Amino acid sequence: MERLTLEILKNAVKGTGAAFRCITEYQPAGGIGDKVFPPTYEGGKYAVEKRMVNGHLVSCVLLDSVQSQANRMEQALLEAWRTRDSGGKPRIQIPVISVYFDDDRLKKKFVVTSLDAPHRAADAIFRDSTFEEEDGRKVMFRKSSVGKILDFADVRNATELFGLNPTALIFGIWDSTGPRGGLGTKFQRALVSEIIGFNAEVGCKTSSRIDPAQIVLGSGPLFARKTQDTLTPDWTVAPEKATTEKGQPKKLGKDGKPSEANHGNVTPTIAVGGFTISHAQQTTVLSLSALRRLRFPLNGAAESDPEIDCAGRTALAALGLTAATLAREEGADLRSRCQLYPTEKFVWELLDIPGEPPKQFELNGAEVVLLLRKAVEEAKEKKLPWKDEIHLSPSGELNELVAKSQDIIAKQAIEGGE
């Protein structure tokens, strides 16, 4: 099978190619017939629906949504960006916005990047952080030289967003919390993926627990302890040691049962849970038509150069293929009791000439990383921007808000979630 090269990719972008797609069949890692557990939504519901397959309605269940798949692909890019070779160079070099929450007031320090944040460059975390300009001044990100480009970016002028947060042009972005509200910058998804289970039959799940200490219901009630220390749990069986509520010892949790402190047996129960499926299918589509709508004028020009547009679109196409390929190679361990394994090779198809079979290509992680590197080099040769990491610092107010939230969470943990 033909390998996908930069020249083939460039011609597909420049020509009439509609999309690249990769359709892969999976089975549960436990084998055919093993149960899989889809994600649950509000009310503990599964996303079940009928789909038309070969002219017949088939019961299907959503195993991984478009949004979840986008997150997995972005995390695959983040991991490749964080991985360094022996010379300290990242596996892939892409623009990433990073906010470092490292204030000493925080109980837990962490970093948020544009590959983590749900709204990418338009996320409120970046909006409420500061950027240090070249002259040393600290400015709120959205008012800085790099952040203010979000106020004006659109499909006819995607140049600066390309250099600041190119993944936003792949996975989509809507600047709904910016100064223009719902009229803010908006780009559609060019890369979509989902995993569906076919011929889905709902099953049941059981739950139970035998307490090795044989603590029984009648040994309660438990009360919320008045005084916390390092030698006692947050509950007590002695009413005189309990905190009071309306003049009475306050029971732990709802009714003071030992189970409120996770002690005692759990009566075996049966409930609806999990599915058996004939197979699962992952469908990933990278729309070249969506990328061809993007234009990249340089130096504030009113019109763009078609050759520069092609270089930018090709780099984005390579970035999308990189995200999808690396995520696929990381595997499909979606959640507890829902690990899938592919039953066939990953094959990319180019949808180009209507009525003709799509051309097929193989592409692995090492090849797609090289493909991305070459595409980005050509884009940079055309003078398109491609920044390194953009460091931001949380504003004092954002730091204070996070610190306060962590304090509340810690207090809730100590008090048993009350």
C-alpha cells in the first residue's frame, strides 16, 4: 500500500480532495462477546440510537463522542510535544499556550495548556491570565500583542491564529466569552472522530461488598466528630464527642449508617449496565474542504497569496493527521471496562474523484511526525508565523480563586463531603 507523502498531501489540499478518512473496526480487548461499558450521561443514561447500515436499522451505542475523541487527540499531541529526544528537542514542535499555576498558596500546583483547555485559546483561564510583552510589561492576555488577535481572526484572516494556536483551526474554536460575546471568533471543526458499538444489546451489572471487619448496621449510628486531629477519623460512635445540630448530635452523612464511612457490607444488587456488541467502529474524517476556506494574508494585506494559503492548509492537514494517528497508536482504552483493540490496520483513504474508489494510504506515527515537520518548515519558509511555547501567568484574582477553591475542596474532604 502506498505511503502518504508530503507531495501527495499537498496535491490533495491544493486540488479537489474532499477529505481524508480512516475507518477502523475494533473488538473488546477481552474478545468477541465481552461486555463494554459506554459513557453515561445525565440520569445515568447511555447514548443509544438506531443507525442505518446497509439498508437496515441497527441498534447502536456511542462508545466515545466527537468531543471526547478531540480531547484524546489533543492529549496525544501534548504528549508528543512534551516528549524530548536525547538533544532536548520535542518530538513535535507546535505552538502551545501554557499557564503555570505555581503560587505557593496553592495546595496543588499544575499547568493548563491550549491542548487541555476546553475552549482552546479562547478559554477563560487564558483570558484571566497575563502575558509579558517584550518591554517587560505584564498585560492581560486578551489585551496583549498575542492575545488580541482573537478579536479579529476569521476564515479570511486566520494567519495570526495559525501561529498562536493552530489546533484551534483543526478542532474548532468559539470565542463566546470574549469582548464580542456570541459574535466572537468562530471556526468549525475540520477533524472529527467517534467510536460506535453496533448491534448493541444492553446487559446488567452487579455490585456488592463483604466487609472484612464484619461491621454490621446495628453498630451505628456514627456521628460527625466535633474535634479533628491526626489520630482519629472524622466520625465517632460517642454522641458526646459529636458536633451538634439544633442541639442534637449530628449524624454522619444522611442517617449515620456505617456505610456513610464506607464500612459494613453492601447488599448485592443488579442494575442495567454495559453492552455486548458485534463490533465497534471508529470513524475519523479530516475535511480538506473546511481547510480550503482558510486564508492567510501576510503583513495586514487585504488579500492572501494562493501559494501561502496552500502552505498553511497543508500544515494544518498534517497536524490533523498527526493528532489522529498518534491517538490511534496510543490505543483505545476508553474507560474502566471499555478497552477496544483494532482488528485491522489503520488505513487512510483520500476522497477525491466522485464515483472512483478512494486512494488508500498507510501512515504510522514516525512517518506522520516527519510529515508534520516538513509541512511546517514549508509554511515557515512562506513567512507564516509559528510560535514556540507562549508562557502566561494567572492573574492575582485567578490565583486567589483557584486557591480558595482548593481550600474548599480540602475542607470538604476532611468533613466527609458535607
